Amino acid sequence: MANESSHKKTRRLRQAPQTMRERGVSSTSKQAKPRRIRSIASIAGIPFRAIGNILGKLPIWKPFRIAGRLIARIIVPPYVRNSFKELRHVAWPTGKQTLQLTSAVILFSVIFGVVVALFDFGLDKLFKQVLLR
């Protein structure tokens, strides 16, 4: 009896395929640290912050650092700042995925171009025979 039950086949459930969102979450969770992209606002305020850091930590020079942040916010419109913030949330494809997708687009374009050229050539011959008779 014990041997018969041990030979019984167990049913395995198939896993559902991953959605694009799940792939993005799993790819971002594998990365140790996301690469930090500096926004234009932080770049525009660098000179003022640098002056504040060079002159020291004295309270009298603190306005330079504050002015750098304020000027950066005034110069760079909110749309641009928000765009760079949104780019930090994007799950970028790997180099291998980029190469595969690019080659797929190029291959599709070539095949589609050949099909259109053959169709054009065939219609050209057909119309020349019909119209020139």
C-alpha cells in the first residue's frame, strides 16, 4: 500500500504569465541601487551652492545656498522638473532587450517595404497593360 501511494503522480499548476507591470517591478527590485539622474534644477543651482560651500558654513552665507535653490526653481519651469522626476520611475530596458527590439523593428520595416514594393510593381504592370491596350 505504501508503495502505491508514493507512485501517485502529483498535479502541478502552471503559473500565469507575468504582466508587463510585474516584469517591471521584478526588474527594478533586482537592481541594487537605481542610477540617480540629476535634474536641471539642481544643475542650475550648483554655482550658488558652491559659493555657499566654499565660503563656509557660517550662517551669514546660508542665503547663497537658499538663493541657488530658489533661482533654480524660477529658471526651470515645473513641467521640466516634473518630467525629470517621472523619468526616474521608468523601468528602462537592458542592452540585450534594446538590441532585440531594435532588430525586430528593422526586420519588420524591411519586410513591409518589400511587400509594398512588390504590390506597387504588380499594380504598375497591371495598369500599364489595361490602360495601354
